[in-house]
Amino acid sequence: MAYEGSWVVVGLDNGGTSNNTTVLDASGRFLVDRLVETPSLVKEGPEVAVERLVHALGNVLELTGTPLSQVRAVGLDTPGPASADGVISSKGATNFVDPGWYGFDFRGALEARLELPVIYNNDGNAAALYAHHVHFGPDSWQHSSVSAIVGTGLGGGVIEAGQVVKGAAGMAGELGHVHIPLHGLLEEGQPLPECNCGFIGDAESVASLTGIEKNLLPYWLTRFPDHELARAESVGKAAKLLRGYGENGDPLALKVFEQQAMAIGRLFTIAANFTDPSAYFLGGGVVEAAPHFREWFLETVREHTLLREEQRRVATVALVRDLDMAGARGAALAALSQIVGR
């Protein structure tokens, strides 16, 4: 590996509203210790979005006093669905609705524009990679982990020996679409939860903001008909307010979040019997919640993650750290790994 400061990689985390960026030097040291955001403008189509990423890169290099000539590679992460090579789905995606995005080679277009190698991961995989490396440090290459990132959907990733498991089509680690057992999770008479992907009873249908809005909250409002949220302008707006109610101990909110935590625990139980990882990481809005609520939620996940005694002795269930920076940092780590051949 080159000496410290001889070259860097840049991590670009592309989102629906913002691009987050970071710089990682050859020694593995991040040169940015905070969130660095610029508008992504993805709704204006691929051409504009690529230029905004170029601008984001220039902005973070200026911020850190790093010349472009020192950049060896760029790590890019975006929401999916996309191929392992960064080609957006032929049907577009939530953040990529302009028809110009359909089947667009995002990674290839940015690489051609920058004339630098661009290494691609989806945003869930990038966050999972960062969670793994920040937790295990120099021993990252000796461990495996599974991460579930709860947001509008349920993203995540599987890391084996410090590397992202992508799969043949780039769709490995789609934890949100793993079917989970629903017996004992749903109340008697509670409708089966449906996912936007068309599945019934996958993890995302319960453990996501979409799952709250589409499946959980409508049911629980029938059980608490006089609740303040029943008078909200829409179920969508009520769903976004729910975490605040949960932090204040509201019974309806705690029922919803208990079901979400149970779903994640069952998802981790499946992972325990499939990959037997060293760690299970949880990220998303709950990480940004009040500490008492965050700890309650994490403990409920642990309670419903059924591990054998041998597994409990060696594995941990923990929160993703620095979640707002995890995507960009994970993208940078993937680029660094590519350069040094690990």
C-alpha cells in the first residue's frame, strides 16, 4: 500500500435529494468527519444527475484541499434496483422516475465523464460495508455480517470476509424481500402485509416506512379509533409522525414498532441459519431516535433473533454507526478495496 497522503479515493452517495461525499486516503483515513451534501437533482434526469455528482466530487476535494490528480478511483452508491455494474432497472425506480433513467448505465456514464475508475454498489450494500468495517476495524477481513437498513423500504447487505456479497445478477443482500414467518407476529384478524414488490409477508412489508403506511398503521388505527393520528391529513403523514409518538411511549406506536422489531429479529434468525455471521447490524430512522427508544427497539430485535448458544457467544447485534455518512464511506471503502486488491 502507498504511503499516507500519496493518493485518495472518493465516495459518492447518490440519493433522491442529495449527494453525500467523502474522501479516504491510502492509509484508510477519512479526510471528512462530517456530512458533506450537495443537491443531487436526480428528478431532472441522468445528464443533470451525472454533472451534479461531478460537482459533488469537486466540492469535497476543494473542502479537503485534495488535488484531482491524487484521486485514484471513485466509489458510487445509489438506491436500486440496479445491476451489479450500476445499470438502473429497465423499469426505473423510486428515485429514478424520468424515462431517461430506464436501463441507464449510471456507473459507466460517471466513469466516462470523470475518466477515473468507478466502483459501484447499491446504497444498502455500501452502508453495510461501512458498518462492518467500522465495527471490526483491522479484523474486518476475518468476519462476516448482515445489515438491515430500515427506511422507506428495507435495504441491507451481506458482507463476507470484509467484502460485499453481490451475487450473479447483483441482487444478493435484498433482505427486504426475504419472506419471514408471520405466525405470532400478526394479531388475530390482522391482514397479511403486502409489499410494493408484489410479495406478501416479506420483511419489507412490515419493517419499513412503506410497511407502516400500507399495512401496519391502517390496522392499528382500527384498534385505536380515537387516536390523534386517525385525524391526520393522510395515513402517509401519520406514518411519518409515528416515531415521535413511539419515543413518548404511545401504546399504538409501540405496537407498530414492536411488530417491526419482531420482523427484523425473524429476518436475522434466517440469516443465522443461512450465513451464521459474526454480527447483525441495524440501521435506519431508529438509529436517529431518542436513546431510550432506540435501545428498546434494538433489545426487542435481539429478543426475537433466535440464536443457538454457540452463536450467542460469538455474535453481536448492534446499530449502524454514523448512518448519515455510512453510504459515502462504504462506497469509498469499496473503491479502496478495489485499488489495493482486497
